Amino acid sequence: VRMIEEDSPNLVSPQAGAELLARLRQGGDELTVEGYAQAARMLYATEGLVLVAQLEQPILILSGEQDRITPPPANAHRLLAAARHGEIEMLPGVGHLPHLEVPERFNAAVRGFIKKNTRPETT
């Protein structure tokens, strides 16, 4: 819980409201040391750039421009460079959790990507 209390402000942009920060802190009750450790093991056990480079499908990389946890130059831009068919959407004024910070913009980006990359059914 202490980790969520300390890290919450870093997960979102400085413009994020107090309501979102409170929601993040409340959600910290669900975070366990075991769960966090498992997530960390999964991240270190996989090489994201290698996996992305192997994908034949189009991929969308969504990133908040103000992400302080996984800064775009070190992460999103590297994923894009590794992708065969990658597309990036940078969300201005947004931190590490765009799906929580700006859900309507996040969802619109995902829907647009799916629409653009879905073939119409043929009968």
C-alpha cells in the first residue's frame, strides 16, 4: 500500500485530478507483494522488442507523452522502431495510465485502429 501511496503521482500526468489519484490509492489495497513480484518477473522474463519484431499483425502503441514510469523515448518509440507494422499514438498531457486518465481518448484511438485494420466480412 505504501508503494501505491508514493507512486500514484508518478503514474499520471501533473494535470490529473485529485479524484483519479484517490482512485489509484484506493486500488492499492488490491495490490499484493506477490502480485507485484509476479508482474516484475513477467516483464524481465520477456524481451518485448524481440516479440514485437516477430509480429506480422499491425500493432498500436499508445503512450502518454508525460509517462514518467516508461518514458516514450525509452519505450514506445523503441517498440515502434522494432515493429514491422507499428503505429504510435502519443497522448499529450497524459501519463502512464492513459486508459484511466483519458479513457475517452484512449478508447477512440483503439476503436480507430481496429476499424482501420479490420477487413470487411465477405460473403
